[in-house]
Amino acid sequence: MIIPEWRKSLRDIPKYLRSSILEHHLLFPGILTTLLSLGLWQIGAWQPLELLGFNLLFNVRHSLAPNNWDSRLAVIGIDDATLSQYGEFPLTRDRYTQLLTTLEAASPAAIGFDILFIEPSHHDAELAEAMEINGQVVLAIAPSLQQQTLRPVPVLDRVTSKGHIVSNADLDGVTRQFALYIDQVPSLGLTLLQAYNHSLQYTFTLDTTTSKQSLIPLPSLQSEVTTAWINWVAPTQGKQGIPTYSLADVIQRKVDTAKLKNKILLVGLTATGTHDPLKTPFEQISPTFGVYLHAAVIDNLLNQRFLQCLPRRFEVWLLFIVVISSTLILTPLKFPQRLFILGLLPILWFGISLLALTRFNFWLPTSAPIGTIILSGLSVQWQEQKEKQQLMNLFARHVSQETATLIWQHRNEIFQNGQLDAKEMVATVLFTDIRKFTTISEGMKPRELLDWLNSYLGAMAECIQQHHGVVDKYIGDAIMAVFGIPFPHILPGEIQEDAIKAVSAAIAMQERLVLLNKELTQQGKPTISIGIGIHTGLVVAGSIGGSQRLNYSVLGDAVNIAARLEQLNKNVKEENPYNILVSETTYQLIKQHFSTQKVQQMQLRGRQKLTMIYSITSRNA
């Protein structure tokens, strides 16, 4: 059996589709996207976008479901008004003594100073006495660049608890994590809550009706949690911010001390232009003040609402799951649907992340999964375009661009389990052959013969494709073309259209041959004469061969009849200007569009009655 020419180009298509549609469509884009996304994750390329996603999540959460800071917190700020009255920072320490004296009437639960008292002064003794009387004062300490801890002066160190105030901001300046312990030293907020619990225990001894369950559970040095992700509940300033009072107003008793009763107080800088700025997800352009960082830590500890995050090893699995899921969803869709879903999936993921943050204080990565979804979509689209281009390249030389596009659009209908599925259909077969080819070939050199033949075959294939036919095979100098494949045409109108296109293509081939012969004559090469046979009938098209080598071919009597009609042209000289013969079946389909002439009757295989053969004489106007 002669292998069809365009099927030769497609002999590896079943294997290709088996690997590309069933594997590459899912596996290759998935692997490509996973490697790319994990590579970006590994080198930290996602981090800047992840930080933006973090800020956006908190702002959206606050706008949709606003929260409030814990009411047990308050800040006493060294603000602009305080500095204008008491001079530049650092203030003289007698001001802090006055503050503690004033606060005795308010009985705060604990007082923390976000201020380093590392230089001695002549007011230290009075301040130490005031701190000792209060009993719940916590001072700040900090490690220096020389790995030495900056501690309060000894007289203050002896009468107070201490907590570190070291913080580190991320690349965008926003502080998201805080060390609860550094070198076994608890943070200022943690130490303040220890003092707060001590204050509650003292209350228990005075009021036995108070529940001991009010004690705040705190992470110990032995616990696994030494660094916490801060859950920024709301902006730190403004109407929804942490209550803040001017230090000068408190000293001058302009603030009702009842507002500070049993509060956890933080004393720190809040004056503009100070060297203690703090950026939060809400305050990025206009930073707030460092004292609010410790307030946020205390709030999170009081309410057990530190952020929970995925361990890094689970982020890898998350990205992998996102890749596989998005690839599975996007692969079977057409481009408009894929584009819509590709826009919907990131919104869906952002919604899931927002829900996790709002309901469970759980921070899911946003930018990396969303970026991975987009990369999956691009990868799937790129892979499809690549496969489409490969398929088009295989078909383009043998079918029209429109037919190639149609094959791609309906590839799932004709390719089944990696093979071109066998289908029975009615098609119109066209056969053509060069007259006296053997004699001509004997008089030409092989190279010249090949160039001469290729110029002819190319011109004829062009005519066939222009009329939406498929060049089925080249058999030496012969051409077999089929109209009506690879998609079965069932409607009578479709079958008739195939026959009309076949005859139109045959006429176009003869007309094109006239022009080609003029070119050949000018080049001193032999001219070409051809005969064409056309028949419409039942064929079977499908994959033939073993698993290692498959070919797609068209079988049936219609093929043999068309070949036989082509050979009859040699004997029909009169009333046959185009050297085109058609069968009775084809004639009935095209008789309204072309002028014909009866030639002779012949016995066709499988038929008892004689069948009339017709020649094509002209097109009808």
C-alpha cells in the first residue's frame, strides 16, 4: 500500500499527540512552571511582591472587617508639645520621676519605657526610688554592634525588670516579625506582660473572687516560639489607633487618671522628626513611632493573635499544588475561557488568603501563588501555541491554512487515545498523472528532473489547497487529493460542496498548468500534460500500523475508481478540453455548476449496472 504523502508527515503525529496532549499539556507546563516558580522563590524574587501582598491583605481586611486594639493598652508619648515645654530629647530624668509620681494615683498594671537610660545623671536616685515604689516598671535594653548589651545605669537596673527593644524591618521598611527572645533576654512587651500577670496575681490575693484564668499565657524561653509574626490589627494612630496621651499633659494632670487605671502603659517618643520611625502595613508613606511596635506585640500576646504562617517547606508544596491545579483547570479551556479563568483564579486565591487572615489570623502567601497561577496560564498557552505551530507546520504544506486551523480546533474529535481514529465518511477523491512521464524522465538528469517535477507538484498542490482539498499522497508523478476529510461530512449539502470544490480545483490545475508550461518552454524544459479522474464515494480513514509506527490512510473503492477514471483520459480526446473525467455519482452532485459531456459507460467494482462517465467541458455561468 502506498503511504499518503501528507500522512507521511503525520506518521509521528499519534505518538506526538500521545505525549503532548496527554502528557505535555499537563506535565510539561506543570514542570516548567514549578521549576520557574520555585527558582524565583528560592532566590527571593517573589519577596518584594509578597511584601506588597502582605500590606494589601491587611488594608483590605481592615476596610472590610475593622478590628480594635486591646483596650488594656495605652501609650504616653513624648510628643511635640512635651518637647516644646520640657526641652529637647532626651528629657531630664526628673520628668520621668514626676510622671511616675503622677501615675501612682492611676495605679497602672505595668509601665514600660521604650527609652534607653544608659548614661548616668544626678536624677537617677530619685527616679530609681519612684520605680521601686511603683514596682511594675520595665526598662529597655539593647545589644550594641560590639555584641554588648546596652543596659540601664546600675541604680535603675537593680530596681526594674528589663526587656529588649531590638527590631528589624523587611526590605520595604515594614516591621512584620519580632524576636520575643534575644540571647535569652525577653522583649520589652513580653516582660511587661510578665509584670502585668504579677499585678493580676497581686489582685487575686486582695480579691479572691477574681478568676486566675485571667492570667495571660506567655511563651517561655524553652518554647519553640522565639520569633513572632506581628498581626497589625489596625492603624496605630488616629480614631482606631492605640490611645495615646502627651507626657506633659499627664504630668500636668490634664489627663483623667481613671483612663490609665489598670492599663499597660508604654512610654516612648512620638514627636515628629524623631529617630524612631516605624512602618506598618497601614503607615508606609507616613511612618508611625517605634513605641507602637511594642504595643502591637503586647496586643497580640494579650489576645493570642500573632500571625500564623506556613513553614517554608510547606510553601514548596503549596506552589506545587497551585501549579498542578491551575494547569489542570486551564489546559482544556479555549483561549477566551482560559483568559477569564486566569483572571478569576488570582482573585479567588486572594479571597482565600483574606478569609484565612480574617477568621484564623493565618497568613497565606499571596504573590507567589498568584504569580504561579499566571505563569501556569502563560506556560499552558505557550505550550499550546508551540504544539499548534508544530501541527500547523505538519499540515500547512498539504492543506489550506483554514483546514489546518479547523483540524487544530477539533483535534480532540479526530485524535483518540493518541491515534487518528478510524472514521467512515463520504469524500471526493481526485487523481492526476503526468502523461509520458517515463519518456520525459529518461531524457533529463536526476537533478533537473527533480526540480522540474517539484515545480509541477508545488503548483498543483497550491490549486488543491486553495479549494480546501488535502494532498493525500504523491506517487512519483501522480497526485492523490481528497475533499471532505478529516472531518466527516454528513449533510448532503456538505458532500455536494466537496464535489464542486474537487472539480473546481481540477479546472484550476489545468489552467495553472498552461501558465507553468509557458515558463517551462522559456526555460527550455519539457512541457507537461495531465489527466484527472474524480469520484465521490465511501472511504474509511484512520490509523494503520503497529504501536511503533502508525500511518493515517484513506481506504475504499472510491480511491481505486478515481485512479481508474484518470487512466481513461488517455482514450478520451474529444469533448474533453480539461482532461477531467468524473463518475456518475460526482456528476449528480456537480451538474448544476458545470457543463459536462457523456463519455461512455463502464462496469465499476461492486456494481452490477453500468455507470456513465462524464467529461467536464466548462463552468456554468
